Amino acid sequence: MRIIQILPELNLGGVERGSVELAKELVKNGHESIVISNGGKLVLNLENEGSKHYKFDVCSKNILTFFWRIRKLKKLLKQINPDVIHIRSRVPAWLVYFANKELKIPTVATVHGFNSVNFYSKIMTKFDCTICVSNAIKEYLIKNYSINEKDLKVIARGVNLDEFSPDKLDFEFIKTYKNSFDINDKFIIGLVGRITQLKDIESFIKAIALLKTDFNEVVGLIVGDARQDKMEYLNSLKELVKSLNLEKNIIFAGSTSKIAEIYQICDVLVSSSKKPESFGRSVAEALSIGTPVVASNHGGVKDIIKDGVNGYFFEVGNEKELSERIKLAKELKFDGFGYIKENFSLENMANNTMKIYESLV
């Protein structure tokens, strides 16, 4: 099959990364993979892995160029003549909706997040099939739009097990990292991701303060950077650390590309997001390394964590409950790699997506 994925840009992000990973799997399975986007940092990766890229402005919301771009996209689609179009975002969805009216190419749309409920977002439900990245997204669409449940398919984002495998970790990096922060033989609670208010890092820090009563050697390891516009928030977090006398217990470690190794370093990972995650890829990745996760009790993570087996849930903003769940999670033993391989692997995601393509063709 010849498959086109269309998304606004190919810069770093969950949607972009997932699209590139699916493209690689399509090529591996003998399909012709094409991506249309406005370009970005991941184009070279995409092309090196066997896909073709067409640069096209499917990013701008400028209504003055909208109809011109529809005509141009229609011409490009006729030229490529794909078997299936796979849309990843709302602007491309609107462009394809009109460009494909006469061509009638089978079209799939993936809803990656809890988009605002309005006419603009509803376009993602107007194609042959709508893929939801979690049951939480599926329920959200059913609740807010007149849509037949049979037209919705849940396909979770896939974990690349070549990158997140306990057998493929860089143990030299782990040793050096732990030495550099003096965290050998400590009880390490991790929080990984860009520093923003939505992560509710305040509750994480307060939970570490509560844990310090029972575990003097507890460390809250915060891995991620703050953008320039979030520096004030970062400084407020550092003030909170100081006020709770946690200077030796909280580490703002900055970012690193060795995320699998960070998961292995942590005894427990926390996902304390205030806003529901559409899926929760970092949760699945941590579990694949064998690290238990304590997460906010909402969103797509509810598909991934098996309460009391590989992690626990806590109510948003409840640092006391979070600290108690961390204590329980510390004792969990499970086959995380086997669980993720069976349920949330990149291979599973690709195979399930290809089944949808085949059913439409």
C-alpha cells in the first residue's frame, strides 16, 4: 500500500515522533510511506528510514491562503495517488476534507489530545475512521460529538522497545550520572518532562517532604528543562524547596537524551499532571524498564497502569496520597517489559493501524 501521513510539522513532539516511528514500521512491512508536512528537524530521520517527504504548508491557519492550498493539495494527492490518507491534526484535516471531496481516497484521522470542543475540532470525526490514542479520548469524543462508536478505534501510542529495553541500557552512563549527583544508595523518586505548571511539580515536592519523615535518604529527581517563559515558575519551585528545607532532597537535573537510563535510576516515577494526558507515553516507557509509576487519576494513563500491579493512582494535587502511593509502589515487582511488549509496543501500534488501512482499501 501507498500511505500518506499528513501533519503540520516534523519538529520534536509526541505526534511527530509517533508519525516517524509509524513511517519506519510501514517501510519495514513493505509499504510505501509518504509524509506531507511543513518540514522540521525530523525530516532527515524520516527520509533516512525509507520514507518520502513532501514539504507543504499544512500548518498555517491563514484563511486568505486556505482555498489556494486546497487546490494545490488536491493536485499533489492526485499526483501521489495514495491508497490511504492518515491525518494527524486539525488544519491538515480541513485541507484534506475539501481537497479529497472528488478524489474519495480512504481517510483516517488520529485524535491525539483533548481538543477544545467546537466546530473546528469536530472535523477530526468526519472521515472513514477516527483513531483515538486512549479510551479516555474515545469517551471524550462520544460525550461531546454525535459520533457512532463503531467509527472510533482505540490504538495506543507505541513504545519503541529497541530504545526502552532493560537489556539495552547504558550502565556506564547510569554509574556516571548517579555519581555526579551523589545519589548512590538513595531512594530516588523521578519526575521527567518539561517544567511547566501543568505538571504540578509543587505536589511532587511536597510529597518528597512528607516522605523525608520515613526516608531520610529520599531524593526527588526532576529531569527536564524550563523554557524561558517558565523561568519564573522554576524559581518559585526552588523557593518552595528552600522553604521546606529540601535542598539536599530535590535535584533539578536539567534535560538528558538518556531517558531510558533515567527511568532505570528511579525507584518510582511520578506523573503528577493536572491536565489529563491523552495517552502517557513516559508512563509506558518507564514500565517497560521495570520502574513502577504513580500517576494522577485521569486521562490515558488509566489504560496503562494496573493499580497495585505496576503502579498506583492518586487524586490530583493530593500530596499526602501521592506520598503514600509512592511508599506502596516502591515494593512492587513485575515484568514491565513483557507487559508493554504485549499491550503497548510500537509493533502492536503499527500492526493495528495497518489493519485499519487494509479494511478501508
